[in-house]
Amino acid sequence: MSGQDAIVHIGGYTAESGGRAEGIVAARRDPATGALTPLGTVAVTPSPSFLVRHPALPVLYAVNELAEGQVSAFRTGPEGDLDPLGVRPTGGAEPCHLAVAPDGRHLFVANYGGGSVAVFPLDADGTPGERSDLVRHEGHGADPDRQEKAHCHMVSPDPAGGPLLAVDLGTDSVYRYDLDAPSGRLVPRAPRLRTPAGTGPRHLARHPDGRRCWLVGELDGTVTAYDLTPDGLHQRVRVDASGRAGHVQPSEVAVGPDGRFLYVGNRGVGTVAVFALDGEAPELVAEVDTGGEWPRHFALTGEHLHVADERAGMIRIFRVDPGTGVPEPVGEPVPVASPTCVCP
């Protein structure tokens, strides 16, 4: 593996958001060891806090998490270099997550501050066109500080072409939308999922089988298992995101490639929790210290797990045991300023 396949891009908070990053950093990844060799800042852009790649083209997209949100697109080169393709306003404040439709024709953006979902058509080169839709969520949740209004935190397209799921921390909801592709507009599909009050849903992870997903509650420190059916999400069981005492604020969640284990980053206690998925309820089988207190995001790549600790200013590398699913730290942490997203 070489060239583009071995390049990782890292997003972070710049001075506009109180961070120390300068933009998007590139690093070369050793597929055998998982080791990262930073190549420096390859795009100076404000607070690119979340990154995603086009499924078929050498294009990288970044949110710019600003009061007047933007999305930036870049063509990627073999050495991790980024050539700007365009910048578009997202129509809402503080965009924090984005995803490309499986067919590569539309880009979805979650505006956290704006409590909305933006849609952009993508041309044959992957360049975003003028925004085709902006859907605003209404309402609030039980927490007067964090849920005073809608705060969309994630957009999750269905790999099999089903509804787009939009996770909203502020309204304790997961909304479902069908995309009308010719117009680029979102059509709400009822019913929306309402989580228990005060959950503060942040991110969800889909199982490779397409029939299950797991949702982390940022505010109540939980993981909830759901069945995904044509008529909605149906709660199965709810467990704690961490077995540790202290402040637990879940961040990223992902299912391992073989579908046997679920991984949850826990800020505050500074851990990645590992859950086995072979029973009715996710079973906590290990909880690994990340070496920092604020693991905001992680990425599973091959046998390795790369954890971005925003406050410690580092990427920590783990090798995941294929049998037990448990990550073991390898090498030394890689210093990166205010990292918020690892995009392999």
C-alpha cells in the first residue's frame, strides 16, 4: 500500500474556535505498524473540525465550524497535498459533521449551531454546487444549557439507499429524510425517533448488516442499540458508555469491520470502550486509556485505531487484536495541534 492509500488527513480547531491548528494536516501512515509521519499543514482553512472523502473521487471535504458556517472541497494529491475546489456557505452556524451520499452525487452537512441539515449537489469532479436544500429542526430538550434549541450533530446516509439519518443533540431526536435526487431536496419520513429526555444524541454507528445501529448520548453517557427497519428505529437496549467513575461524555462511535465489536470514545475519563455485539445487549469487554482526557474522534484503519485527543494535542495509535477486539497502544503519541478528526 502506498501513495494516496497511506495518507491520513487530520482536521482541527484553529484560532477562530480557540484552537491551535492552522488547518488540515496530512500524515503518511505505515500500513504495517499504523505509525504516522506528519507532513505538515496542507490546507490553511478555518476550523476544519470534520473531514470526509468522496467515495469514488480523489476529493476531500471539510466543514468550517464558524458562526457563518462553510464547507470546503479539495482535490487530493498523492503526497497528501490539497488543491482547493471551492467553498460554499452551509446556511447555518457551526457545521460539525458531513457525509457524501453513497452514489457520490450529493453532500450532506450538519449545522450544529443552526440546528439544520444542508444539501449540496456534487458535479462530476466532486465540486459542490449551490446549496439545494436547508432543513431546520425545531424544538428543544431537557437540558437548558445544551438543549435550548436544535443542534444537529451528525448526518448518516444509508449505504443501501434508505433514508438519511440526522442526529440532533438539542431536540433528543433522530430525523429521517428521503432525498429527492433530481431536486436535491430532503423529504421528511415519519416517524422521527425521540430518545429519552436529556440523552443528547451525538453520533451513531451502523452495523455492516444494515439492520442495526448504536447511538451515543453525549449528555447522559449512554449507548443505545436500535433495530433499523423501513418504518423507523426501534430501541432494543441501553447501556452505559463507560465503566469508569467520573465525567463521561461520549464522542465517536464505530463498528469494527467484521461487525463483532463496537468502539466508543469517552471524553472526560479519556478512554475507548470496547463492546462485544454477539448478544442481545452490547457487552463491555474492555476499556482502554487513551493517554489523554479528551478523545474527540477516532478512525479504524485495517488493524489500527487512531485516536485524536483534542485537548492533549496528539494522535494516539493502537493495534486492535483481531480476536479480542481490544486495542493496545503502539509507539509514541504523534503531536498534532487541537485535532478533532482523523480521516484515513
